[in-house]
Amino acid sequence: MAQEKSFHRGLPLPCLAGLLLVILLVLFGGPPAVLAQSLTGERLGEGLSISIWSPQAKCPNVPPLVAIDVDPERYRFTVHYYQQDGLTNPLEIHQWQERTSHDLVFNAGLFRENYAYLGLLYSEGRSMGGRRHGTWLGLFVAEPVEVGLRRARVLDLAFDSFDEQQIPYREVAQSLMLLDRTGKIRVRQTGKRAHQTLVAEQGNGHLLILKTTDIVSLHALGECLQDNFPSLRQVMAMDGGSSSDVAVSSSLRQAASKIPGSHSWIALLEESTTTHIGLPAVIGISPRRDQTGTKTR
């Protein structure tokens, strides 16, 4: 204590004020970091929570986003493609959720007018006919074949390898890379605005599904995440516009209704897209069976 008192007495007042400011910034991380890393939403399951992130104070051109935090150790991801499921036409998001019974379903990557997927697409280790896209280098992967790999993550094919002859993951979907591990925004500033769905890898190993509640440009969204969400390691953008969609099961909505609070995310998800179009490919999220004592597939 004596040394500490001597140290403070020897500091000029301006230096002491600067030191206190540095300490406050270290402790609290500044307004953007606190905002970004304190998403404590409604816990809907062990390893699953939903919150609303409203970044308008720092990003006036970015609307609120529904943020779904998923722990891959407790929840599994499954890719679905309509032809794989024996369907003649794609289903809209709520039909997909009812058919698969996943807790949550969100849209996968981009596709052609004939519903052919643009990029790599694997389900249960089998290719769904997509081919590697040369410039869209974001790769969602889940359910590893080998022991020791993370159960789900976002890969960046500009840095990460992916062997199509011996695929390391059973569930794969390729799309645009939005923000990479160096902090670089990987989309051009075109000014085009639309609803967006993002998949982000966090520093703690969780995945974050982000769904905008209004139209926004991908570049503006990337800048906002870059400046205000430092816990994100890399972010990919799934298909946007009318294809951007998330569906939550009725059982989860009922469970949320029993928790005190406004549950504003429910209305935001329903209202964020005016029409629900048929989606050829989606990704479902469900609890791992081994949590209840049943063997995982």
C-alpha cells in the first residue's frame, strides 16, 4: 500500500487523469465493446439464447438484429436440400420447420432460378450437387467426421483448406464471406439494401445467427460488426432479400412466453420479411440427443 500511495503522489494531475481513463477503458472496453459483448437474451435451452441487438446509436444505417447464440457442443446443425428430402418444389421457411421439427431453421446460401445451389452443399456427408464457388469463400461447416475438430464453425477458403475428396464435416454450405479474421470486409460497397442473414463464429466457439429486421447494405452491416462486435472472428452472409428468413418452433415460442419479459424477438422475426418464399436449402438447429441420454447420430 505504501508503494501505491507514493506512486500516485508522484504523478502530475494530467497524467493521473489519463491513467484513470486508460483503466476505465480496460475495465469496461469502451461503449462499443460493452454493447457488443453483453448480449444476454432469453435463454431458450442449455446452449441456446435469443436477443435483440440494436446498434443504431453507433450505426445509424443498420436496423436492429435478432441475434441467436448457439453452443455447438449442445446443439447440432443439419443442412436440408429439397430434392434430398424427396420434394418436387422448395418449401417456405415455416413449412421446413414443421417438416423437420428443428427448434430453429434459417436460410442457407444462394441459388439459381432453377433452385440449383450456388456453391458447395453437403448433407449427412453427401454432396447435394453444388460445386465450389470461386469467389464466395465463406463456408459453414458442422458435424465433423474426425475427432478433435470443432462441432461447427465458419471457414474462410481464402485461408482454410477444405478437401472435397475426404470431407472433414458432414454438413456444409458455401456462401459469401462478409468479414474475415483480419477484420477485412469482403464485399463491395454497392449501395444495394436488403434483408440479411449472417452466420458468425465467436471467440468462445459459439455460433451467432444474425437476422436483420429491415433492409440494410451488406457493406454497412460489415462495418458495423467490424467496429462494434470484436468477439466475432469471421462472418459469412447467407442469401439475402426475400430469401433471408428464420423460423422458430412453436414449442420454443411457447417456452419463451412463460418467461417474464416482452419477447420482442418473436414479433421481429415474423415482421422482418413481408413474404416467405420457397427455399431450396435451409439449415436446422436442434438439441443434441446425447444431452438426454440418447446416442447422437
